[in-house]
Amino acid sequence: MVVGGGYAGVMAANRLTKREDIEITLVNPRDHFVERIRLHQLAGGTSEAVVAYTDVLSPRVRLVVDTVASIDAGVRTITLGSGQEMTYDYLVYAVGSAGTTRVAGAAEHAYGVSTYEEATRLKAALDTAPADAPVIVVGGGPTGIEVSSELAEAGGNVTLVCGDRLGPWLHEKGRVAAERDLRRLGVGIIEDARVAEVLAGGVRLDNGRELPSTLTIWTAGFAAPDLARASGLSTDELGRLVTDETLTSVDDDRIIATGDAAAPSGQAYRMSCQAANQLGPLAAETVLARLAGATPEAVSIGFVGQCISIGRGLGLLNFARRDDSAVAARLRAVPAAKVKELICRSTVWAMAMEARRPGSAIGFKDRSRAARVQAAAVTPPDRDPSRLG
Ligand SMILES: Cc1cc2nc3c(=O)[nH]c(=O)nc-3n(C[C@H](O)[C@H](O)[C@H](O)COP(=O)(O)OP(=O)(O)OC[C@H]3O[C@@H](n4cnc5c(N)ncnc54)[C@H](O)[C@@H]3O)c2cc1C
């Protein structure tokens, strides 16, 4: 049973078809695959951001269009939103993430872009707003950069409120390049100020300044759905299921987490399609190993960099070490935009290929992770030796 049909869930379900004698069910709320990495394009009207499951999911996988409302690990049962109960032998938890809005007024007045439904609602609002209506995008991360540039390129009057800095995770040279191209598209950039409150017609910053906005778009912060925590499973502060390094839940070895919703050793990878595409097949390998009575291997994935679109015509590829720390090497402007489009297409190709030839998807390895995980491991308070005796 795979819960969640995003990048990680589809990859996991496809990889599970390596074994012919098992039944694989995928539960997802929609009957089509959502290309989340194109949701800013959906909002801006340059992509539908959907792909038919028949194009990316193996015909051996049964798709159930529903939402998992709860997991009862004790009896290995899930309850669907429709009320139906289903049993499983192994459950792959791949529910992804969504935006979080922790600031006053954001839930009422801000639009999101982190789910298909949010992006569709945002597009409808943009379509009916006056062309020169002020738009504020909150959050200087990759999603904020992609959304603000997409809308500014289409002629929007867009201001990006970054919080501390624009793209703080980028190398300084990459950051400067991103800023230059955003400004070239006409995006106003405000740094060193956080949105303290979203109002009906604007935002109030933490320095007291108020900015008018017809549409405020919230991109600052992502968290996993509440399903695991509400089902009594251990989660981290962002709701991700805590697992060991084989992606197996620390509470139950029949539950394997993957993608944005997984926190291996409590030290999650960056929420990204880049990680989800690699973690999906590896979650399936853990299930396959357990089914075969073997000991699953610790998973290892690595990053290449961050590739951000800046409108349709520009982009930035800031390369990174395998551990995701940015380096100075970068590709920018038009070549980076072309690479970004290639990446978007290749994620779909990779799922389609894995559906046809399970085992074909390969990832990177970050050999430094084991040492980092060990060094950062925190002794739980009740096992703290200094408290014993
Ligand atoms: C605008 C935007 C641009 C992005 N661009 C990039 C990028 O360029 N590069 C990059 O690496 N990352 C990017 N990301 C992040 C990337 O999209 C996510 O990290 C990635 O989608 C995670 O994959 P996933 O399979 O874990 O989750 P998802 O793709 O979110 O899939 C999870 C699925 O589970 C479903 N689900 C949730 N709850 C339940 C439930 N209870 N029952 C059943 N199903 C459920 C969801 O509806 C969804 O279909 C971007 C995100 C956004 C919003």
C-alpha cells in the first residue's frame, strides 16, 4: 500500500512492481499526477502541471482515488475519507508536504501555491485581478523566487518580501545573479523584513510598515500533513514521519516513509523533488528487502544543486556538494532556464521509465551523511547517561 501519489509515491509503487507476486495499491486524492514543481506555472498560466497516471504509473499498480484519513498500525489498516477500510502488509508513507501559514491573517487572506488546489485558486484570482494590481509574494526561498518571477514576467506588479535575505541557501554569487535577474523582470525585493500580519488589502511588516496588495501569496514554509502524528506515529516538528536510515518508521517496521514526508534519523533531507525522486525507489527497496527476509540497507542520496526558474526565459542552477551545501559554480540566465525545463521533463520521464523497467532509476550517494547523522544524534533525555544513577 502506497499512500500519496506524488514523485516519491509513484516511484515507490513502480519500483515495487519488480516483484511479481505482490499486490500494489496507491491511494491519492486525485486521479491525475500533479507536477508540483510546475505549480507556479499553473498559477501563471504557462502549464497545466498535470500528467495522466497512465503515463507514469505501472499498470500493475491499482490506483484508489481517495484520501487516507487514519492509519491503525496495530492492525495494519487504513481508513479512507470515504469511510472504507483497507488492510496492508507494508505501508509506504509518501504524503508529501504543503505550505504552512503561521502568521496572523495568512490563513484568511493569503493565497498558497503549494498544492494543485491552491495553485488553481490562485490562478482564478489572478485572472480576475486588474493587470496592474499590486501582488506581494511572501518568502525569499525557491518557491517565492519562482512565483514572483513568473508573475512579473507576465506583466504583474510584484514585490517579493524575503524575510531575512533573498535565497539565503544559495552561494553568494548565485544569490547576486538571482537578484539581478529578478530585478530585470521588475520584481521589487524587500529584504530584512518579515510579514507580521496579512491584511485584507495588504501586509504589515515587522518594522511596522504596511504595503498594499490585491493578492498576497504565501510561500514561506512547508510542513508534512498531520496524518502520521494524528495516527500516533512519531513525527518531527514539521510533521514528517521519523524513520531510521532505511526509511523504516521508528515505531513500526511495516511502515516506510519517503519523500517530503520522511525524516530519516530525525534529520530530513531538503523537501524537494530532487530528494523525492531518489527516496521513492529506495523506500520500495526497503520493503522488498523485508519481504525477502533480508536486512534493508541504509539509504543514501545526494544533491546536484538547486535549479530555479526565473520566469520562462531565465533561471539559475547553483551547483551543490552531495550534502546539498551550495558551491560557487553556477549556470544562469537562458542556459539555466533550458536546463530547468529539461529537469522538469526528466522527472516525468524517470517515472515513466521506472513504470516500464522497474529498477531503472538511479540516484546519487552522499557518503558523508552517516558521519553527520552520527555526530548530530541527540541522546533522548530519558536515556541521557548524565541523568542515570
Ligand atoms: C511551486 C513549487 C515549485 C517547486 N519546485 C521545485 C524544484 O524546482 N525542484 C525541487 O526539487 N523541488 C521543487 N518543489 C518541491 C517539490 O515539489 C516537492 O518537494 C515534491 O513534490 C515532494 O515530492 P513527494 O512525492 O514527497 O510529495 P508530493 O509531490 O507533494 O506528493 C504527495 C502526494 O500525496 C498526496 N496526499 C497527501 N495526503 C494524503 C493522504 N492523507 N492520503 C492520500 N494521499 C495524500 C498529495 O495530494 C500528493 O498527491 C517545488 C514545490 C512547489 C510548491
